[in-house]
Amino acid sequence: MNLPKVIAELVTAQNNFDSVAYAKCFSETAVVYDEGKTHKGRKEIECWIADANERYQATMQPISFEEKETESVLKAEASGKFDGSPIVLSYHLEIADELIWSLEITG
């Protein structure tokens, strides 16, 4: 599957549980929506994913990627230490200047 560079880097960072590299895929003012919470800015995103990595130890395997006008959607199988694992999640992304500006994760 041909993924944009920043998405490939995001997947690699997630699968290596590297919260610093994961956060560097985002703009300084990016916003992440996950599990009913909002995380604003690269530092909050780094803290959020570090906590999620510790709790869930989730890895992701991309299934499909679709680019739309203002949003891209990555579907990936997530496996880890959580009920229902593995599950397919949708990552709704806004990408500009080769960085993620917005991410919403849905089931």
C-alpha cells in the first residue's frame, strides 16, 4: 500500500511504541480526538500516546488508505492489550505541509 510519508512514519512510530517520533508527525498546533478526549499541540499528543502505549501496547497494520479533498482516512487493524483486540479503527486525518494537523480515531 502506498502511504504518504508522514502516515508511514506514524505507523512505524506506533509499532515501535516511540511517542516522541509519533508526536513529530504532527504540527505544533495539531489536535487529536480519541476516546472522547481532545489533545492539543505536539506535547499533549506525545503525552497522550505515551500513556496509550503503556496501557494498551497497541500496534497497527494498515488495511486501506483513501485521500479525499480535505481529509484522508486510514483504516488499520489495531492489536494490543484491550478488550476486543484486534479491532479495525479508522484514522481520520487532515494533512498539510507533510504534517498531520488533525486526527480523529473512530471504531
